[in-house]
Amino acid sequence: MSQKEQEIKFISGNVAAAYAARSAKVQVISAYPITPQTTVVEKLSDFVDSGDMPAQYIKVESEHSVMAALVGASIAGTRTFSATAGQGLLYMSEMVHWAAGTRLPIVMTIASRGIAPPWNIWADFTDVISQRDAGWLISFASSHQEIYDSVLMAYKICENEEVLLPMFIAYGGFVLSHTSKPVIIEPDNKLEKFLPPLPDEKGWPHIFIDPERPMMHGNLIMPSGFYYEFRMKIHDEMMKSTHIIKQVALEFEKIFGRSYGNGLIQEYKMDDAEVALINIGGLALQAEQAVDELRQEGYKVGSVKLRHFRPFPIDEIINIAKKVDVIGVVDRDTAFGSPTGGAVSSECKSALHNTGIDTIILPIITGIGGREVSVEQQKEEFKILMILEETGELPKDMIHGTLWDGVLEVK
Amino acid sequence: MALRWAMKALGPKTALVAPASCLNVVVGLWPKTAPNFPFINMAFAAAAAAASGISAAFKAKDSKFPGKVWGKMTSLVFAGDGGTTDIGIQGLSGAAERNSDILYVCYDNEAYMNTGIQRSSSTPHGARTTTTPFGKQRFKKNLPAIVAAHNVPYVATCCISYPIDLYEKFKKAKEIKGFRYIHILAPCPPGWGFASEDTVKMGKMAVETGFWILYEVENGEFKLSKPSKKYLDPSKRRPIQEYLEIQKRFNTLSEVGLVKWQENIKNAWKYIELELELKEKKE
């Protein structure tokens, strides 16, 4: 039940997510199994049914009910957790919006996978990106340890009274969910120092279920009512949460000794870099290896891990653009019909608009549906950026202004 | 009306979850609210699961703050027939199978009345709605029987015209742990096409014709409720024509349709007889 000493466990990304929920003293869990998230559900069942974790675990019949149950449990003033992936996230979409609209600090991990048809269960962030406008904070984890750490940070960010919004922590299906790495499981005394206390009997400040203080929530509101203002506040507080995210990352580093940049992005060898590659999830970590190898060959390249997509780190992207002349922005997701076809590159371009910065952004889409992306391939991406920087020459075979790196020829 | 009697029986230590239904409007527009107990409006398909979550949270709070109100709270769903028999049935079935500690109430006015009288799977045969302009072909879905098939601790049918029966059933349901289901027939004047002052009469006729049968299933044990007992004898039942004739929604019902209604009522009672026989054998 309690974790007295720090432990290093050799576990999968999914099991790391389950350990994080246990470390965070989650009170109510609801989940439904879906590949490649299933082992999170299994590990949590082990924890709860063996008495190792004193939580209520509602094993529901669908993902829609997962989020409905957590909305109910969170409104009633408890710390809640779930995990899902791909189709499951899409199926719960109505309640995903409901959770944010109710301003509930629910935390959910996503073992991201491709969207059907055809069936695909491998790494692809289109699932979580499809929920980008729901009012959830969205973060990406690039390592097993980062999954565990991000869940802990998420509760501290989301339960902050200035935020009170839910958060997704997404990581690539199979790449991280089913491979094993050593993960540090932190002891209770350190966790207590870092985590906010569990909600007291009164529950959250803005919403509660209490017969002493009867409250009605969610009834019909006319266009002249405060619906518009409620929506404005979600955006306002989401944008302001960048400060909280930074603060929490700093505090996390102080207590646990692991750094995640400024919380929003993590730079790697960017100080004297001439070109930069921005990635989300596991590919960001792999890109650091590509940077190391290229640096040995004498190339001045740097890598940026985008940790948060919501709120979008506008200032950080502008700062990166000030440092280099060319940025490659890699999407492992699709945003059909958008300016670049990828969500992250479209938003990076948008962030630089009207800033007077003429840094070139090369949108890249890769690894869709779990297609393998090698270090060699990432090194090639860097080289394309360097050619662009030196000669202004764009790669051949661009599709609507975007490099679909690794796409097969389709007749 | 049903809600008033129900809350009288349940008391203020109740958290109510209401999916999209007339109730959302009845309770008043923001920021004016009528109820004096916690009331959560919920997405259409989400009521049973949300109430399960609330119930789980009460349990978590009861273990963290023992001896307080949390162990005595009732998680209540108050849903319409659309939210129960159609879009909400998956979540309802899930909660019933898990035996979630909630009381689920369906107030059945036999169509989507909030959006302007569209057919639901609880709309009876021959009824005209805006989506069955010539009368519905299929029969009403027997949801109480479906829920009872989940082997839950308590299932009951009620009618707003029998408030004492309703009150007693809610009182009983309140004391039971686990999943409880109460299905209330609630005649809807505009939707059914009769004058408001005839609402109680309409509900009484539904029972007196033998169309709506009041019963309880407690831990698998079937019990015919007092108001319906005498209608076990077919000769005591009022002719179903009387019930159908005074509702405008049935004014296109054919002779064949009427025979179908009669057969349907006969079959429903056969099922009741079977249940009672089984019970006798057990005893």
C-alpha cells in the first residue's frame, strides 16, 4: 500500500502509468480495455484487487461510460484516473468535452494508436490530436520514466485552482506501452512533498455534491447567459496554465532531480544549433541520438521535444525560431485538409505569424500507423534541413508543401 | 409529479443525475434552480455510468471521512424513456451487471417529448408520433423485464396515478444496496393527445385495462403489486379500446391493430402468470 523506499522497476510504459496512478493516491479509477492500453487496466486491477491500492475501480462496459463515471466521481470531489487509446478515445469524445466543460482535474494516459479503418494498433497520435479542441491539456511523454513523472506532474497542474482542467498524457502505442525500461518509483515521503493533498471533504472549490450545500450543475443556459463567458474562461485559463506547467516542472526537478526542460518544451543541444527538429513523443528522444551522431560528424544540429500541445507553447516556439533559420516540425499524426496536413507543424507556423521572424518551417509527417522511423531516417531529415538552410532548396517529392517522410509510392 | 413523490421517499441525502430530458427544462433555466438537493445534468447516454462514478466517490469519501453523510447518500438517476430504453441502455445494462450501488428511475412517457414527440423504443404499437405519422408498427420494449434479467436486487414498475404504491416502492428501494430500477409510466398530455386534467385518469386506465402492470422483483422474487392484483382475472380488466380511444395518438389505429393490442396484453399477463406459478412452485 505504501512505498517507503525509492525503487527501480524494470517495467513497460503501461505499467509505469499504473504505478503513477498508485503513487498519486488516485481514489476512483474507471477504465475499459483497449489495445495497446490493456496492461494499464490489468496492472491497476492487480493493485486494487490485492488491496495494494485503496481505490474504487469501476470496470465499465465502454469508454463512453469510463469518462461518464469519472465525471461523476470527480464532481463528487475525488482524484480520478483512466487510460485509453485510439478508438476508445474517439468513442468517449462526448464525455471528454463534458469533463473539460465541468472543469474537472481528471488525468488520463493515452497509449496512442492509428485510427481505423483499416485496423491499426500502432503508434500514431491522431487519436489524441483529434481531441485537441476539447479543453484538455495535452502532453506527450517520450520515455517510460516520463510517463510516470508526467502523471504526477499532471495532478499538480490540473488540481491547481487557477487551472482546474483535465489532462491527457499521450505516448506511442507499443513503442513505449509494451517495451520495458527501468523506471524509478518514488517513495511516499517525497511524493507527499510534491503532490497536492487529496481533495478535502468539501471537494473542489467550484463544483461539489453535498446535501448541506445543494448545487445544481449543467442546466440549460440561454444565449444571453454565461455560456459564452464559461467558454472564454476555459481558453483563458488554459493559456495561463503555461506558468503553472513551468512552475510544476521546476518543483519536480527540485524534489526528484529529473528535468523536463521548462515543462512545455525540452531543448537538446540547441545553444549553437543551426537547424532544429521538433518532435512529439518517443521520436523526440530518438532524435537526440540522431543529434549526437551528427554532432560527431561536425553538424551543428539541435532537437526540441514538444511536451505540451495544449496549451500550445507559442513563446517557446518563437524563441526556437529566433535561434535557427530552419526548423523541421515532425508530426506523427494527420490533420487532413489543414495547411500542412499535420497538427503540430500547422500550429508552429501559426505561432510565428506576424512575429517578423522569417525562419523557415519544413512540415514533416512520419511514422503514421506505427511505420518505423529509424535514427538514420531522422539524420536524413536533419540533412534535408541543412541543405534547405544553405541552399534554400526544398526536398523533392513534397506533397502539398509537406515532406511525408517514409511514405511508399502509391499508384 | 413523480419526482416530488420520489424525493419525498428518498430525502435530501440524494444526488440526482438527469440525462437530457424534460427534467432539464422543468428544473428551471440557469441561474434559477428549483431543487433543494444536489442535481447534476448529464449527457444523454451517460447517466447510469455517471451515477456509478458518484456512488464510487461516495464510497471513497466514506472511507476517508468515516461516520459522515457519505455512507448514507443515495445516487439516483432520473431519466426519460429515450434516455433509458434507447441511447442509455448500454450504460444502464453495464451498471446493472456490475450491481453498481445506484437507484435508476425511468419515467416513461412513451416518446421523445422534449424534442417534440418522436418515437422511442418505449412507444407502444399504433401510436402516432412525428416520426411515426401513421402509427408505430413495433411494440413497446419491455425494459423492466430486461433489467430484471440482469439479476439485480430490485426492479419495480410504478404509475404516477398510484402515488402510495410509488412512495412505498421508493422507500423500499432506498434501503436496498446495489442496483435498483424503478420504471414509472407517466402519461404526457401533449404527447398522447388528451387534456392535462385527465393525466391521473389516463394512468389509472393504463393499469385498469391491464396494459401497464405494477409489480416488483426483489432478489429474483416476483410480486404483483396491490393495484394490479385483481387484473390477473381478465374479466376484471377494462376493455383496452377505452384507453386507446381517448388518446389522439391512437386515432389512426386499425381494427387489426386493436386485435394486436389485445393479444399483446394477453401475452404480457401470461408472462406474469408464469412468474407467479414459478414462485408458487418454489414455495
